[in-house]
Amino acid sequence: MADTTSDRMSNEELQDLLITLFGRLPEPDLTKDNTALLCIDVQYMDAHPDYGLGARAQELGLNHKLSYFWSRIDEMVLPNMQRVMAAARKAGVEVVHVRVASQTADGRDSTLRYKALGLKTPRDTKGAQFLPEVAPGEDELVVSKVTSSVFNSTNIDRLLRNMGIRNLIIMGVVTNGCVESSTRSAAELDYGTIVVEDATAAMAPQLHEHSIISMSYKDAYIMSSDEVVKKLEALS
């Protein structure tokens, strides 16, 4: 078997290679009327250490393995999401909240994959509720899904097009799961997409980093929360 150790590149080298080969997606032309902020799955089921996946990790004695994840959510993701959401609301940009939540009490309408992964989350349970720091505001859309990509099990594409939305600013958890899946679907449906890198999180650093690299040259324009807030402030 060939030794591939010498073939490994740093994350920076890999990202540069991909962008050099394929180019970079055009930066979306944002207006307050053609842009929506998509907040993905920041709910008790997957974003709080005492519920859902966090409770399961505690039962298995694995919660210490997720300390990076919980710290990133508390110290980086939630504060940055709050800043971006405030800027979007001030600018009059539509804010859309996405969550994993089945429509039935026993989760029988969840997908086979979500059932197998233990991700059945009935809509009226604690796990389906958004963390209060980033809860929906008055008259903001809430879309419940039972797939990783919100576009695969909801009518969100119709809702966005009804509102004239052509560009999406995307943030939430987890980076390599529902964030990436939704971003990829949006890109393939020809939405202009921006992922807010420091307002997303995965369960391990390499999962986050590799997901960002994968999206950066083919699915989304990657920006920091500071950059996104400045763009939203310019729309006010």
C-alpha cells in the first residue's frame, strides 16, 4: 500500500488548490428584499449539553469528548448569531428559523435515517424548542424538517420564492451536517449562499474545518460574522 502521508496538505493548501482549480463562486448581491437569514437547528436537541444528543453523551460517559462543541456554541456561535440576527432585523432582512421536529407525537413521520440515529424529535418536546438566545422573533417563519437539508422535507423553497428571496445567509449547527446539507441544496437550487463561519459549529474541529473547505469553492461564499454584520448594516 502506498504511503500517502507525504501527499497530505494543510487546510490552507487544500482550500487554495480547490479554489485555484475551480474558481470561486460569485459573491451574492444582497438587498434587503432578496435576502433571508437562515438559522439552522439551534435547539435543545443538538445544541444544549443537557438535552438530546448532549444527554445521550452524558449517559454514555462521553460528554467530555464534546467540550469543544459546547464551548464553541456558548462562546462563539450564540453571541455571533445574536449579532447577525440583530443586524438582519434592523435591516429588514427576513429571518427564517429551521429546526428538526416531527409533526407527530411519536415521531413516526421522521425519516428512516433519523429514526435509526435516534433523532426523532416531536414538535412539542423540549428538544424541538429553540435555545432562547436565538429564538424566533414576532412573525418570523419557523420551518420544521425531518431531514438534514431543509429543502428535502419541507416547502421552504416555495416559501422563499414567494417572498422574492434569491440569497441566503446561513448559520447554525452542525456545520458538517444540516448546515452543509442545506447550503448544498440551496446552491443547487441557484440561491446565492453565504455561510457565517464563526456562527457555525461541528462536534470536532476537523469536521467543521473540512466542511467549510468543502463548501467554500462550490456551495457558498464563506464569511465571518463581522463581515456579514457590515454587509447587513449597509442595507439598513
